[in-house]
Amino acid sequence: METDCTRDEPPVNGGVITPLPTGTRLLHIGPHKTGTTAIQGALFAAKDEMARHGVAWPATNRHPMEAVLAACARTGMMGDTAPTERHWERLLEQVRATGRRTSVISSEFFADAPDGEAIERIVEQLGGDRVHVLVTLRPLARIMPSQWQQYVQNGLRMGYEDWLEHMLTKPPYEKPNPSFWRRHRHDRLVERWARVAGPERVTVVVVDDRDREGLLRTFEALLGLPARLLRPVPDATNRSLTLAETEMLRNLNKEFRANELPAELYSQLVRNGAVMHMKNTCTPGPGDVKIRTPQWAVEAAAEIGAEIAERIGGTGVRVLGDMRLLSAVQLAATQPAAPSAPEPRITPESAAQALYGALAAAAAAPVRHTASAKSRTVHQTSSKELVRVLGHRCLKRLRLR
């Protein structure tokens, strides 16, 4: 990886990165889809070894998402229980308990902090001038398909090309997902945090997808850890959905909304039931059709990437990696499928595993029959009403649990 031309620091793969001062609280803010889950898994798995080298992982799990959502005044995923300030206070207590040791906190949801005041609060409570902010970046053309299918997992009903048109061509570019550009207009993200922390306490790392372990090596260098201490941790639940899986879920989202079912039911039975089980049990094969970004969108994303790189270059923050990657048009991974390419079709195994996941989640919260349920036979009730009644019964049982 190369470094910013204004810095006299050798590249990651060919030299040495100067470690951050002892006692630094390294705050990795993502954003989403830039290798965050991989680095969180590796850091959490190595927390005991890191501690022997003077580096603490304060969180009690791989990703302190609830705490960060509370700090950023975010409600979380559709249907999930809203986090509380207590989640954030608990993480702060764990950070303070690390004393003068170096520590690292990582969550992509820090990138969702709504304004400078929220960022000031986060930085001040985590240690003020001890905080060093780390931002990881990838080209937008790589981020967009992954982010779209993630939004679908949270209830989005819009198709990919339609979504791209809204995000890239329809001002003010906020519908249907206003969070996208708050996260992924990376120059403005860096500027917001640099204004609070100071540019000398912000590092930007451009992730090179050709170097699968480059980000792990960068974290080791910044934290002063021995080489190869951090290792990749497989995580099937973090894999992106295929196009067929995403389209199945998107159509389910349409039915779910049309029947006005409760959001809590979506969280329990769909996202954490059907989708999670399908991810855990089904591995995409060579015949699965991937989400393809049309060429016009690739080029538009590359233009924005060039603007982002130029503005970041003028902020005075340290940059590790090749900023030219942010504006590269990566045809091999993003060009549209050929006309002869097969239509995306979900495999019977994937469909069965998704259905089983929903059934297993429902079975974990059995629903009792009520008097009103026995007043009419099934054939006397419309399918739409049956779905709504079942949904509300499951939700009632879930709340009782």
C-alpha cells in the first residue's frame, strides 16, 4: 500500500508504519462495507494475546453495536429493541477500566453520528486527546451492491438499478436511504471527525481488495502488535446475499409491508430467522448470479471517488494506501452480466433453509390458540387476514417472552 505523498512514511507492505503512542484509544469508525466485520472478528479473537502486548479490547463482544447506536442516537435495525444510554455508559466504563493502556474500539455505526455535537461528545467521553480516529475506505463501486443488499435485509423493497438511480441521479439523493451518503460521502465523513479530533489524530486507510490481509497488518502496525498476531476469522453470517437471495427477500419485504405486519416480527422471523439460517447453511456456488453494477453507475461512482480523494488530500489527515483506488473503474467485478447469463434463481436448498429458519424462529415462541381464532374456520378467512392475525399472535407471544 502507498501512503499520502505529503507523508514521509513507507507503505504497509514494504516498510514500517510508526505505531501510535502508548495509551492511545484507537477509534475505528468504519464506515460500513469497508472490512469492519473482518477486523472486529480478528481483534476480538486475539484480545487475550493483544492484552499480553499492552493493547486492550474493552468491549465484551465482537461488536458493541447497541452502545454505539445509543451514542449516535440511532434506533438500530428494523424491529430490533432500541438501545439505551445504559449500553453506551457500560462501554465507557469498560474503556475507562483500561487505564493508561492502549485500547481499540471498532464500530461502523460511529460513521452515522448525526452532527459535530454528537462527535464531540463521543470523542470527549472516550478520552479527548487520547482518541485517534481511524477511517477505512473502499471504492464506492465495491460498496454499493453490498450496501443495497444490506438495506434489503432491513426491509428495503426497491430494486438495485432503481436504487442506484435514486442514490446517484435524483437530488437530494436521500431516498430511500438517507444514511447512505452520510456514511459514504467519505470526504465529508473525514472532515466531520477531523474538525473535532484534529487532522493530526485522524488516519485514513484505503483498503486494497487484492491484499486480503492488508487491513489486519495495518492495525497490527498502528497498535504496535507483532506481525501476524491478527488472523482472519471466518464468519458465514457476514456474507453478502446473492442476487437471487436478495430478490427473494425483497419480494418478501413487499408482502410484509402490504400486510402491515409488525416490525418486531420482521426482526425475529425474517432477518434473524430465515435470512440468518440461510446464510449459515448455504454457501453460494459458481452458478449463483452476483449483484452486478451497471457501467453508468460504476463511472458515476468513480467520479465521486475522485472528488472524495481530492478533498481528503486537502484535510491534512494521514493517509495509508493508494487514493487512486477510490476512483478506479473496476470492470472485472462490476460490469453487467452478459446477455446469455442465466436469470437469478434461488436454489431449492436455499429456499428450504430460509423457510426452516423462519419456522424455527416461530417454534421458539409458540402461539396459543385463542377464542377469537376458533370463531371462524380457515377457509372462511382471507389469506391476507390470516397472515396479519398470525403475525400479531407471534408478536404477542414474543413480547410475553
